[in-house]
Amino acid sequence: MKEWLKAIIILPFNVIVTIPVLILYFSGYRFIIPDSLLQIPAGLILLFFGLVLAVWTMILFHTTGKGTLSPWAHTKKLVTKGPYKYVRNPMIIGVLSVLTAEALILNTILIFYWAVIFFIINCIYFKLFEEKQLAKNFGDEYIEYKKNVPMWIPKLK
């Protein structure tokens, strides 16, 4: 199996499909129509945004970065174009958007809790491991990028 497909199945697919399905299954989930009429349309918009962002960033990792989104087959070039010009972790923002959309559409707080846990795990992982690895792999280029591009809130200048 190609490394990029393996990385997609192991990482984002499990995060946005497998784990939410398991959460719903083991919680005895039953769909209840939301009180707000806007909840499902808002979820659908967020789902579209999140999928577009996640797929776009995965493509950039493959085409521009010459690698995958995984730590075991990381990019050979630092990706700083597309959404990476504005924020350092757009792929995770896309995945978090999909998880939030699932919580809205399915009307369950449990998937939203999973999104919060996933975000916290990534914050810790990025600070303790990934940023150090990127600095080691790309040196001053990454240090300069990190200095000029925020981690989570997009810089629109």
C-alpha cells in the first residue's frame, strides 16, 4: 500500500470515522432531531469546509512536500503554501471542523468531546515532538516560518 494512503487511513480516517462510530456504538446513540433548525445546515457547511481543507492539505503534503502527513513518512520539503501561508496546522483545523460538523449533524455532544480531546492531544504532540522534529529537519526555514505563521488562528495578512 502506498505510504500516503496508509497514512490517511491510519490517521484522519480513524479520527473522523472509526473513533466516532465506536463512540456512537458504545454509547447506545440514538438520533434526536435538533432543537435548532440551523444546527444541521451549519454542520453541513462545516463538514464541507473541513473536508476541503483536510483534502487540500493532504494533497499539498504529497505534491509540494514530497511526503505524507504521517510522522513515519514525513515531507521532504517544508510546506508553506496554500492554507499553510496563514496557519501552521490547517489539516488539523480541517479534521476538527469535520468532527464538530459530525457532532452538530448527529446532535451528540460525545463527538464534540472527542474533538476537544483530539485537539488537546495534538497541542501536546506538536509542542513536545513535531515542532522539534520540523526544526531538526528544516532548520532556519522552519524557525522563520514558525515565527511568522500562527499555530491555530489564521493570519490573514
